[in-house]
Amino acid sequence: MFWTREIAGWALIGLGLLVFIIAFFIFLPHHMIVETVPAAFMGFIIFRGGIHLVKVAVAARICQQAAAAPKPKAARPVVPQRALPGQPPHLTVVPVVAELEENGSSR
């Protein structure tokens, strides 16, 4: 499903560039200024639509791959501790239990 959106986006990018090239290399050398401006604007809008479709298709594919990926095991949270007298509260944190067990100390 995402491939069709991406292919359509690339086709619109190509079509927008083609319209832009026609505007600047066919209309402009023949001094068709009035025809060049709307054609260049249409090419720009078509090009931007193609960019948007490609962007959405790639984002959808990445989200689908992320949903299918295995979830990593959650780490144990750090438990906050009350501040000691004279110590700022945002600097006091109890170390993670695994670090305590490695050091051989207990709570």
C-alpha cells in the first residue's frame, strides 16, 4: 500500500519538474511571459504534492517497521530519595538496585 503512494509521489515529482522545465525552457525563450508564470506555479504545486506523498509514504513505512520491531526490555527506574539537610533536593537519587547488588551493599 505504501509503495503505490511512494510511486505516485515520485511520478508527481517528475511531472512537476517536467512542467517547470516546459515553463522555463519553452515558454520563456519565446517571450511568453504571461504563460510562463502560471505554468511555473502549476509545476511548483505538482512538485510539492509529490514531495508530500513521498514523505507520507516513507513515514508510514517507518511506523509500520517500528510497530513490528521487538520492544526492548525496560530498565528499572531510579527511585528518588528525600534530601538530606543542607543538600539540594534535585541532586539526591538512590542508585539503581543492580548497582547496589554489584557493590555488595544493601539499602
